[in-house]
Amino acid sequence: MPKLPNPVIVIPGVIATYLHDEYTLPPESIWEVLESSKKFERASLHPDNLRLEAIEPARVAPGQVYEIAYRELVEELRHNLRQRPDQPVPVYPFGYDWRQPLEATCDQLGQFIDEVIARTQLLRHYDSDGFKDDPRVNLVGHSMGGLIIAGHLAKVGKNHKIGSVVSLATPFRGSYESVIKVTTGTANLGTSPPSSREREAARVTPSLYYLLPDFDGALTVPPNSGLPADLFDPSVWQASVTDTITQYVQLRGLNPKNAKQQAADIFAKMLKDAKNFRDKTNGLKLESCGLSLDDWLCVVGVDSTTRVRLSVQGTAAKPDFNFSSSDRQNGWRNPDQASAELTGDGTVPFRGALPKFLPLEKLVCVSPDDFGYWEIQDRVVTSVAGFHGILPNMDMLHRLIVKFFTNRRDAHGNIWGRRAPGVAEGQWSPPITGLKEET
């Protein structure tokens, strides 16, 4: 009998973990994904310490992951990874505080990996299978979850305890929706309508800056404007962002004197920390971690209208983002490679989803058409939450992940994928044997 699959950890995307305040008895929910009355003030972070809440005393902690987006994925993996009903394969959701800098979450993931290994070692069928000889976990990261995996690997290197990785619709090089969220308070990263409270909270949420786009041509600036084409540079952002943070310091800070300089320092630090993290994940080399290119299955969502570019108008003295509707495109079916790349999953542009540590021929693209006939409910939810948000529910992807983790023969031939633009026929080499190509 083949060895048992590694236990699995599913890491959700940004805002996809509920938050509750454990200071109150009983704990009080302050953030539920579909709850229209989110308590933004309770979730906002303190300008003097962006790891803790602005309104104290409090102790906000992560709760469950967003069940609509991840329940099917977790349940299908639990059911289909096992070889026998009496030998379960542990599949754990990893809820985390998505507001925090990703370095902190990467550390927490490392601790959770150790916990999952310790729990799995207590299962008799894993003990008799020799799991304790080289204990490892497999990871599935959706959206920002994939960035957390990459950041964890970039930090620990060969000291990791990971077998295989699946990333689903991860913005390795960023998404414009983070810019919109910080600038306006609303984007495809969330479900609620825009509000001044949400905009204020977003501007002091460190994690959102880790999602800024940095791929080639991500930002266009006017010639001779004196503006840098770099979203991690504070000078390219409109003044209203630091103005809001200034007001926030005046309202919440311990020492509101010189609030404008404090706001500038806070904003610059959030951007700098995010840039340092991006540099590390961009520099990740799988071979340096003892992993091969075939140990990482990278799934990219395509064929949805997505914001694919952003420009700045004005000058260095008064920059302003131009969120033009013409910058939302879907060129997936265009025979020209450059035009075909102007697509995405509705939230993450194709070029923002390309990790530097994997070549194009290793990527597996999926589109909304890959939802099966019987997945009518998911098609309806997609129209509301977007393809990016509901992509983990795709039945075909569940089978794809099981095949990747187990290498079992696919008796029904019901898994497939699509080549990335620029990959010629015959060059496509996804890390799954026998994967059919869908055109």
C-alpha cells in the first residue's frame, strides 16, 4: 500500500478569517465576512503599535475561516485524500489575523505546522506508516495565503517541514485591488459598500500594502512629472492617504503633537516593510529550500475582466491615481501574447499572479468555464463574490489537488488545465502527469 499523504493545511486569503475580541466574556465577533455591520473601529489598529487595536482594552484574535469559500475545499480533501474511511488524512484550516504584517503570520504558520505534525504523529495509522521518520505537511494557499507560504519558505529555507505546495490565485506580484482598497475603501477584496470608516481602517492595515503590484509596467507615470513608477514609494500616493492617517493619529495616538510627521513615518514604514517582504519572496529559490519546481502547483485564474494597469496623473507635488474603466480588460482569447496577458481572475491580474520562482510552463490556468454543469450555485456566487473569491470551490480543482498530492491514477480523466500565454504547444509541463489541456 502506498504511503499515506502528508497532512494538509489550508491557508485562506485576506479578510477571509473571522475576528473576535476575546477580552469580552463571551468573546464578541467584530469581523464576519458577509456581515454588513462590521465593527471597523474595533478592528482598526493603534497608530503607536500596528500590532494591537486602537480601542483598548481588547484582545482581538482570529476565529474560523470563511466557510462559503473554503468548506467545500476542506471537506473534499478530507474525503478524497484518504485511502480508507478508518484512516483519515488531517486537513486543517489555518485562520490568521489578516490585518497584521505578513512576517508575523509567517511565523505563526511555522508554529501551526509544528502543531499539525505533533497531532498527526498521534494517529496510529500515521505512526505505523513511519510518518515520524520525516514528518512533513502539504500546504494549500489561496490568494494572500500563497504569499504567506512563500514568505515562510523564504525565511526558513531548508529548515522547512513542507512536502508539496498548491497556490490558488495568489498575487505574488500584486493586485490593484489593494490600491483601490487603501485609496477608496472598497475593492474586490471585500463584499461591503465603500465607507469612510472602511477607508480609514484600510489605510492603517499593514497587510494590504503587501499586495501592491510591482510587475513590469505595473504603474505608469506622466513623463517629466518627477514621480517614481513604484507603488512602494510614498511620494507616488495622493496626499489624502497621509491626511487620513494624520487625523487618525490625532484621534487615537498617545501623543498627537506633530501628527503629520507621525503619519508620514507610519505610511513610509508600512510601505518599506511590504517592499522588503516582496523582495524576499521575489528572490525565493525553491532549489535553495530543497524543493523542486514540481513540488509547487501554481494555479492562476484567467478569463475574467480584471484591472490590468494603473496610471498616475499630476506631478510630484500633487499625484492622483487614475482609476479608468478602460484599464479593466479581458484579453484571454486574443492570439497575441501581450494582449492575452491582459486578463486575470477579477481581482488578481495575470501578470500579478506570476511568481518569479516558477517558469511560465509550470503554471496551470483555470477560467470560470471550468466550473462544472452541476456547480450552478457556485456560478451564482461567482457573479456576486467574483471568480477570485470562489475559485477554491471549483470541483475540478479539488480533484487536481488530490492528484497532485497523491499521484494516484485519475481513472475518470476529469482533471485539466490551460497553458499560460506565451507557452507553446508541447512546452507546457505542469507538475501533474497526465493533465489534459483545455483550450
